[in-house]
Amino acid sequence: EYMGTTLGYSNCRMSLVLYYAMHGIPLPGEEDAPKAAAAAAPKKEPAAAPAGKKEPAAAKKEPKKEPKKDGDGAAAAKGGKGGDGAKGAKKGAAAKAAAEPSGLDKPRSTRTIPKKPQTDISATVTREPYSSRTLVETVLVAGKRWIGQPVTVGGWVRTIREQGGGALAFVELNDGSTVSGLQIVVSKDGCPNFAEVVAEHTGSSLLVTGTIVASPGKNQEVEISATSVVVCGGANPTEYPLSKGRMSLEHLREVAHLRPRTKTIACATRIRNALAFAIHEFFQERKFLYIHTPLITTSDCEGAGEMFRVTTLLDDKKPVPRTPDGKIDFSQDFFKAPAMLTVSGQLNVETSCVALGNVYTFGPTFRAELSH
């Protein structure tokens, strides 16, 4: 009974914590903790008057005077003299701060979320520690601070077009560091292999060296005037499955190895990353332990959905082993028993819960159901 009660309470507690976090609701006890502490504090009783002495009559309330507009008048209205008023204001602020919850004790709706520190951008072009190139995101964030400096960037072509009667080519280059692309201006006079560059298409990989210049366009502050373009890998337009225009999700499922290059999947990936990081951060700040539950299991867990079977018995070279009554003989399988992909990590994480206390799991689960 104790084990069952503990498992049930702990599982319910974990579910509530996650639910409250995602809906911005303060955890039970967090919003009432300051009030309870104030109520529990002993109240000071007024000292009794000595025997034979009468208690002084209550002072008559004087009408409030309108504070003057100057600084001394405002201070006097708060606490008499300027110095006393400042001290009184400080004491009031300190008392208010002590009474209010702080940090993680505050309800999520009243917390101040710390801003993400911006990347320090030096006055000169910086390179990645593992490469001779600079990320596209870094160039875009630096903006006009790096104008006139040489830089090397690399990535794949999103779009390429010729203008000026074949004298110029504009290339939108992206390396995955940001959703936005960086415009590369390739001129016939400034780039020795201009003809090779303009012959490339969407999907080609380029390594570009040039100078950062101000862009006359509205959508970007800077662009790169290329002096050297190395074609690292070409893309055949008749075979490359990604196009300049919008593509359906059904089509992208057929080219899973290239779909992260699209803005749709890139944005969805960044959102998933932010949500997963926030959930981990929420539990880690509250001293929960992250438990990796098994992906392959022999239990049906919730028993509510179909499961994917994991087996090594399916072989075209030999028949599936059978028992005398005609059933599949899983004793000859890899795990010596029927095994499936898990539909829930709940069962395994509960065993850790009764041993380690506050735990949570964030592993993938699988259900053999058509959901699209």
C-alpha cells in the first residue's frame, strides 16, 4: 500500500508540475508561502501601562497637507524631513521586498525572465575556432561594424540570379546558423571564375571570400562583395529536389535528408529546441533528475495503443521459428521474449521516483497509429 501510494502521488506530482509550467500557473504552496510565513511570525503585543497611570488619549487625526512640488516638500510629506523621508522610503521598500516572493518562488506570470546575453561582437572579423570561415549569423549580427573588412563564409545556395546584362550575379547563401540568408554580390570583373559561379543552381555549396559592404537593399544591412568563390559541390537542377518556391510537407517527407534546409523545417526545429530546453531548465532548477528510460521494452505500459514490434526473426533466408502450437517462438529472438518500442516512460521512471525522489523523463515514445 505504501509503495502504491508513493508511486501514485509522485507520478501525479510530476504531471502537475509540468502542467503548471506550461500554463504559467504557480506551483501549490509557492503563492501562499510568503503569507504563511507572515502569519506564523509572532506578533508583538503593545506594552501594558504602569499601574496608576492612565493610558494617553488617542491623538486626534490632523488633516493631510498637500505636498509641495519641490523636492524637500515631497520628502517632508513622506517622512517629515528630507533625510527621514528617504530613510522611511528605503525601509518601506525593504519591507515590501521581504514580504514578496522572489526568484523561482514568484508565480511565473510575475517573474522577470532574464534576457539572453547577446554575443560579443568584436571590432574585427572573427572566425570559428574549428574553421577558417565566419558564420552567416555572426556577419548579420555584426552588421555595419564590419564594413570594409575581409571575411570568408560558406554554405549552400538558396537562390542565384543574374543582373546588369550578365555583369553581376546575386547569390543568397545560408549555412544553417540562422534562418536568414546572406547576399553575395559576384561581379564579372571582380571574380575570375564568374562564369562557373553563375552556372550553379539552388543547392550548390560555395566557399566565398570577399569584403563586407553596406547593402542598398531594404532587407539587410550588409552584403559581401566577392573576390573569390570556390564551388565545393554542384547541384543538378533536374535532380535536386528542393526548389525556390514553396513546397508541401508531403513532398518534404520524401526528401528527409534535405528538408532541414527549408525555412519551414528550420523554424520548427528551432522552436522544438527552445521548448525542450525550457522544460529541462524548469525541472533542473527545481532539482529534478533527468532519467533516460528504455526505448525497447517487453511491457505494454499503458495498454492503450498499438506498439511497434522489435525483432530479429524476420529473415528472407530462413523461416520464422514457430512453437508446436503454431505461435512465433520468441525464445529464439534477440531478447528471448516479445519486445516493442515503448509507448510511455512512466513505468520505468516510477521505479526511479521511489529511489531518487524528484525525477522526470523526456524520452521519445512510439505509437503504431496513423496520426496524419
